[in-house]
Amino acid sequence: MATPITWLSTADAAKYLGITPRTLYRFIDEGHIPGYRFGRVIRLKQDDVDSFIENSRITPGTLDHLYPEVVGDTRA
């Protein structure tokens, strides 16, 4: 038997992700997360949102460009 789908509204998905609905719509439009239109309503699958979260995980050691060493820093 198939597992039932848990649907989220865009407001609920945005809140779950901690982002604005506008950012969520951009992610959907850019293909980062699938959205489904039912008439005038857009819904997201909970499993797709959870997969998006896992795929957004940062690999350790890839953020060094965000904190470059300061040349001439004399602090010890």
C-alpha cells in the first residue's frame, strides 16, 4: 500500500524552512524544490521539502571564502 502524501501550503513550507514565501516561490520557479499547482493553490510535498533541506547541507571546508585572513592582523 502506498504511503499517503503529506502536503504543505506555501505558507507552512516557508515557515518550516525559515524563509519568506517570496524566497520559496523563487526556489520553486528556479527548480530547486518541486511545487504542485491545484487550481490556484500551490502545494509542496513534505518529503520534497525534507529532501531539499538535506540537499542544502553545507560540506565542511567549503566556506573559507566567507572569512578570509586579514593581512597585517597583529592580534594574537
